Amino acid sequence: ETWYFEIGRQPTEQPRKFRNKRHWDSKQVGWELPPYRPDYNSGGHHGSLNSEWLEFLRTGSLPVLEQSLWSSRAAISLNPGWVYRNNILEFGNGRNKYSSLDKALLEWDRLTGFGPKEFYLWQSRDASASPPAQSGSGASGGTTYLNDYKRLPDHEHYANFVLFEYYYLSGDRRALDAIHGFVNWDLNYQHKHLFKRTLAPLSDTDLFSEDPDALRRGHYSSRIYSWMLYTNLAGFHATGSPVMDEFARWQIRRILGLLRHRHGQLAGWRPKPGALLGFLPNDWQDKIARHLDIELLRASEAIIKTQAQTWMEAQGVLALHEAYKTYQDERILDAIWGQADYFSHHVVFFPNLGMINNYTYMPNALLGSSAEDNATLSPKRHDRIVQMWPILYHYTGWPEIAERYRIVEDRRKHTSVNNWFLQTGLWERETAKKSSSLPAEPVTDLRVEAASRTAIKFSWTSPRDDSLSGNAEKYFLKYSRRPITETAPTDNPLR
């Protein structure tokens, strides 16, 4: 399920619910009319995040085809973005490149009444009930604007892969319009929270050092980082939009910065500055903590700690995998390797169960960084974790990753796992076999041949690969203002 094309091509049996049926009947399988997807958000397996077309591609079943067509067209009809006249966001010209887009996104915000997790359209099912207070999780008496009124995923489950799959398979122009509208909501959310309504150019390399709070702003859950990146990438693939491309690159840059800042953990933090600023009022402490220098944050465990549900972080591996396929940027590989280190050295693993601990704390200790974290042993076998290990093994080949991958695969065979969660394992075994698990020899004679204000010319002897044979296929040249310790774990201060 990591992406539409990474599926096992071998045929499989028709789903049991469709056996002996000539056609699909929505009422018999529990789907509502008019079209509504009750599993877009929490519940079931998050229908918006999974392949809608996998069963048909592997079975060729007519009832399955009818269901997939229904679901795909419902996703279009329920997405008002496809009917807006100006639903294609574009950069301006010259000096107005970014300011023009800022204005367009503000207009989009006004048109769509944007507000997942922030603005609630309180339509109580009880006419006598008074509107409840605004909250962050949807209080009794109403549901979120996107969930209930638009019938779309909220920003914590924001993927809606069915739109993209249907467009690739059918070429239906209405799907492309819906994709523009759907991704525009995603860009609008990022524009509001990450950039505070003023998009920065990619040439601004100091954004996160000057505003470290931007690394976490608008993201209270690990998976939100993943799905924002996923949606940006999906939109860019389908439309070729330079705007979606730029937002995708910003999300990658933000994830890289966050992983460095949080010792390999893909999670935002909640400042606790009382240890240093306890003499100030709480609201002052919070304001100051949002703008503390990153080096100070890294050095002071008393100020910042993070806790994450590990299965949510597993989705970051899937998103980074897609990002690397898109851009082939070695820095994204660094992030994947950082995640591999995190999951193999920091996350508690239960080999007899084939599970990992549901919560992980950073700075890391076995069960948390202190008693106040209420750390517990809570083994978890989430299907996203099943998806993660094949990808980490593909990129690293590390023995500790291989061991966890093998154990999880063995244990999950005794449980029920939906077909789409098994696709990364099929992809790794069938179409992406590693040619070698042996690393190339290190470069030992790197030297500077020439240097100028704009470039540096290096030379080195090509090392042998696979122990004593072959040569390395590509090289990674890194620089850092701090000593580079390649083998250090992600929370090593030298990394």
C-alpha cells in the first residue's frame, strides 16, 4: 500500500463477501446511500489511507470493480474542490511569485471555509441542544467540517488515495479537478500553520533555525507529518504542479529537521520550560520556549521531551520511501537510515510476540525518560508496523532490521492482516531484491583538488564493493560543522 504501483501482481481469490454474487450491492455490504465513507477517519483501517483498487487488480472481479468505481466517483462528488473555477494554484511572476500565491491561498481559505481540527460546523442532531464549545477533538453534538459536511478525511487521516488511483486507471478529468481541490486544502493547512500565511522560498535555509517552532506547528501527532507529505507528493505526481512540488520539498525539509532535532523520532514536542524559566508566568514561559535556540533545546532534556505512538511513526517510513523515489535525494536516505536506527535501537521490541512497544519516549530510556511520563510496557502489532519493516530492510540490509522483519512476518501469519498491508513485503521479496548485503569499502584518500568561492573539486579512489569485487555505484559526499560520526545512534550528540 505504500503506493499504487507497489502491489503483488499474482492473482488472488475473490473476497468472501462477493462470492456467488453477480453484482455489488451497497446495502448488503454495509455502505450507505447517498454515498458516504464511514471509514475515512478513525475506525476500520482508515479507508482514505489504503488502496481502493487493489482487490480488483488482483481478482478481476466484476462486483469488486463496481464497488471501486462507486467509491471513486463518490470521492469526486463529495469533494467540492472539483467544481471551483480557479482550483489550480500557481505562482506569480517575478517579484510577485510568492505573494501572489499567498493571496490565492487566502482566497481559497475563504471559499472553502477551511478548518479541520480547528473550526467545527456544529450541527447538533438534537435541535434543542446548544452548540458546544470549540475543541480539538470533536465534542458531543457535532462533528468536524471536513468529516461531516464535506464527507472527507480530516487532516490526521488526509490521504484519499482512491482519487489518485482512479485517475491513473481511468483518466477521468473530473478526478484531476477533484485532486486539485483536495490537495489545495492540504496546502492551505500548511500555509496557515507552517508559514503563518507567508510562504518562504526554498532558498531560505534558515527558516527552522530562526523559527524552530515551525518544526512542530500544526502537528500534534506523528502521522500528520506523514500524510501531509504523502498528499503533497501524490498531488505533484498527478498534476505536475510546481506549487505542490515546492510544498512537498518543504515538508521533506521539515521532517529532516525534526528528525535531527528529536533524535530520530518523528514527533512534535510540547515545551516544558519551567526548569529554566520557572520564575516567569506560564504564558511567558510558553512564548519564550517556542523561540528558544535549537541547540539549547537539544541540550536541555528538562525543557523538551517527546512521546509518540510508535505505529504512527511507522507511517513516516512509508512517506520517506515515496519521497526518495520521487527526488532521489541522499538526504532523504539519511532520514530513512535514521528511522531504521530509531526503530532498531530505541523502540522496545518483544521478539516472542513479534510486537514493539506502543509508546516511545525521547530522550530515550527503556520505558521513558522519567516517572512522570507514565511509561508502560504495551506491546503493539499494528498493520502499519507490518508495512514498515520490509522498507527499512530494503534500504539498510542491517542484521537487526532483518531479524525484526523476519520475526514480525512469522508472527503476523497467525493473525488476520488485510491484504493491502502485506504489499510492501511482496514488493521487497518479489521486485526489489537486494543484490548484496555487504557494504562497499570506505574511501580512504579523499582530497581537495581545487576550491573557489562557488565550488570545491574533490578526488578519491573508487572503493571496491561486495568485499573484494566490483565498485560502488554511487557516492555520498557530506559536510558538517560538527564531527561526522557515521556509526553513532541518532541520539548521539556528535550526530
